[in-house]
Amino acid sequence: MPATPQQTRRHYLMCEPTFYTVSYEINPWMDSTRYTDAGLAVQQWQVLKDTFEQLGHTVETIDPIPGLPDMVYAANGATIVDGVVYSAKFRYPERQPEGPAYEKWFADHGYVTHTAEQVNEGEGDILGVGDVLLAGTGFRTDRASHDEIAKVTGREVVTLELVDPHYYHLDTALAVLDSTAGREQVAYYPPAFSDASRAELERRYPDAVLATEADAACLGLNAVSDGLNVVVAPGATALAAQLSDRGFRPVPVDTSELLKGGGGAKCCTLEIRPAR
Ligand code: ARG
């Protein structure tokens, strides 16, 4: 039986979507001909930020940069494990300036940073669970970066291959519900993974929550858990029910405007994991 959920306080970095728009298309959710409302995006983002603060978490912000509309997806900005920063190196030119911008924020705030040589999109593809890092590949992050981050952090890295372009980042297909070693719990959408990666997930997490197609299609797995409260897209009703059954508290937050860029709550939230 999975352990009873328990909250741990988190430290997040977020970026206000002041300059939000969809002006290019680098994932199947993005349609540059569709109307986007930066004002509404800011409102939804503010509710998300307020929600984290009301839950007792610390949220810091990085200033948005004009011309980088995807900067709101802070999860892609870096990976922080044990207080050490591994920078992002974005696949597409449109987002490449974000890597140095996020790395500079961390350097300015006194963190030790490692500039990535290999292409990786931060916590979009690299998720800490217990002592291991789950690392996605297939669309954005190169496998070579998995070796690089293993060296930088000293952690075991488990490569997972994504096969559906709608679930192009690991955090769109898998949510870490409990990251504490010995109590690990995850939720994922099996069809987003290759056969071998699905088998690996089944072996490591036999009690995992399996999301339905409808849960996945509203990016319900792009959820942020503090070990107890799970901030999740309101449309992911079957997922929320499964979470409640296990003692988690689903906290629905509408990020529909940000879904037009292909992201949800988790994409907007970079977790700063402190030194152990
Ligand atoms: N438009 C962004 C991109 O395609 C969305 C990123 C979503 N972020 C995430 N952590 N999955 O790169």
C-alpha cells in the first residue's frame, strides 16, 4: 500500500506571462493563428501563484523578457537538484535565449550553476523521484544530456522514451505525486511511452496511478504535488478522483489560456530543490 500523503514545503520559481502569445509552433497544441489573451494568462498565472503561497510554499519570480513568450513555462528553465543548477539548452531557436536568462537568475541569486553542453529542457523532461531522476527523451531533450546530468548531480538517471508528440515533455505525461525516497508515487499516461519505457515504469512503480486519455488530453498530468496537495487542471476529473482515493487533495486551478502554448500548472513551475 502506498504511504499516507504528507505535505512538504516547496520553493518555486515562476515567470509572469506578461508577453504571452503563440507566435510560433513547436508542439501540436500551438496554433499561431488562434487568438491568445495575455491579460487572461496573467490572471490565471496569478491564481496559480497565489494558490502555491496559500498552501505555504515560497514562490520567487524571474522577470519576463519581451520576445520570449514561452518564458512563462519556467519548468523548462533549468533543473535544480540538491541546490545545484543544471542549465537548460533548448532544442528550438525560438526558446534558446531562455536558457542563459534562467541560468543568470540562479547565478545572481548565489547558486552554483553548470552550463549544459547537451540539449535539455529542464524540469520539462527531468523529474526527481526519491533518489533517482526520471529523464524524458524523444522530442526535446537529448539522451546525451541524461549522462551529463547524472555526472553533475551524482544521481541515477532513468531514461524514458516519449512517443506521442502531444506529450513531448515528460511532465506532460507523468506527474510526481510523492518525491520522498521510500514513499515514491507517480501518475502517468501509459500510451505516451515506448514499450520498453512503459515496462520500466511498471517495474519501478507497480502502484502508480494510470491516467485516462481524457485526463492526459487536458494536460492533467502536468500537475504540481507537494506530497499532499496536487494542483491539477480542472478537466482531469478521473485523475482527481483517483488522487482523492489515495488521500491526496486535488486542487483544481484553471490554466486554460496557457494550454494554448502546450503547458499547464507544472510547466509554469520550476522547483528549486535544496541541498540535502
Ligand atoms: N510552448 C512551450 C514549448 O513547446 C510549452 C512548454 C511547456 N512546458 C513544459 N514543462 N512541458 O516548448
